[in-house]
Amino acid sequence: MAAEESLEQERNAILAALGPVADGIAATFGPVCEVVIHDYRRPEQSVVAVAGSVTGRAVGGAMSEIGLRVLARGDKAGDELNYLTRTGSGQLVKSSTMLLRDSTGTVFGALCVNLDVTAVNQAQALLGALAGIAGSGAGADPPVTTFGNDIDSVVDALVDAHLLHGNQTWAGLDRARRLELFRGLDERGVFAVRRAIEQVAQRLGISRASAYSYLSQSRATDQTSEGDPT
């Protein structure tokens, strides 16, 4: 008990010490920069500090689907650096997620840096067009990421994305695809959130008991068990 209390104090001290660091990074890069500090011990209200404003996050807000994915990987997770994503409003954001670990190596939070590079991307496209090389070297369009101050919007977006990816409705999915949907949500850390199973059930229009059954089956090593909950 004393050891765990000591670790909790250590984690709290690390989070507190990073506040000025977040302010300094945001001040250095200016209004296009946002730095968010997450405490993964509270997925539903993981944001404990914010400097700058790019994704509209606020203290007390929830982690994004990126954070949920890290949470699902646990201590095996690694830093995710210099990746591109796009907000629901169309902003192109370059981000880095750097994990926070205590002295035992346990992941308990993250320091996230988000840069709004929308204007840079537009300027690059304009210069390319002027130079006659428009479209060269264009990569895949960055995925849209839901940044919300409530975890419900993040969970709903993940469920909808799974269905829209296959242009399907829940009723149109066979048993294998339904299990695949629950397995995918589980791998993305959705069910680490309190009451997520109830929310997923409501979003899909099924009973909570059915949702628990699908989740249990999706986690089982033997996927040949008979019976399809309704």
C-alpha cells in the first residue's frame, strides 16, 4: 500500500512538473501549437493541462481515439511521433504523443504536441501549382480524428467509423463481422472506458447483454462457438 501511494505521488509530481514545459513549448511555436497533458488513470477526464488551442481541448476533457489506442496497448505502447491527422472541421494537424512512465515503467499519461499545419499545407500546394508540380508526391489523406471534451463523442465516432468503413449497418453484418467490430473497438481501448459497453450497445441498437456477449466472444481464442445473441 505504501509503495503504491509513493508511485501515485511520483506520477502526480511528474504531471505537475510538465505544466510549465507545456506552456513553454506552446509559447515557442505560437498560436498554431497546442500542448496537452493527459493522465491515463482517468480516461473520461484525462486532460489535466492544456497550453494553446488547436483541437479545442480543455482541462477535464477526454482522451482522443489515439489515447484510447495507447491505453489498450498498456505498458507495451510506444511513443507516436510526427504523425498527421485531420480534425472534424478539416484542420490538418501534425502531432507527437510522448508517453509518461513512472519509475516502474508503467505508462500513466502522455504529453501531446499538436501543430496546425493547414496553412503550411495550403502554401505548399500553391507553390507546387505555381511551379507546375501540383499533385506530385501526394500521400494518402490523413485520417479524421475525433477530439472531444467528452468521451461519449469519441466512442460514438469510433463505432460509426467501423460501420461506415464497410458501408454497413449493424443489422447488415453477419456474426463474423459483428465480432470483428467488437474486436476492433476493444483493440482501440474503447472498453477501458467506464460505461462504454452500454454506450456501444445503445449506438448499435442492441441490448447490453448482447454487447457483453459479443465482447466476450470476440476476446475468446476459439471463435467457433455457436449461437448468435440478439
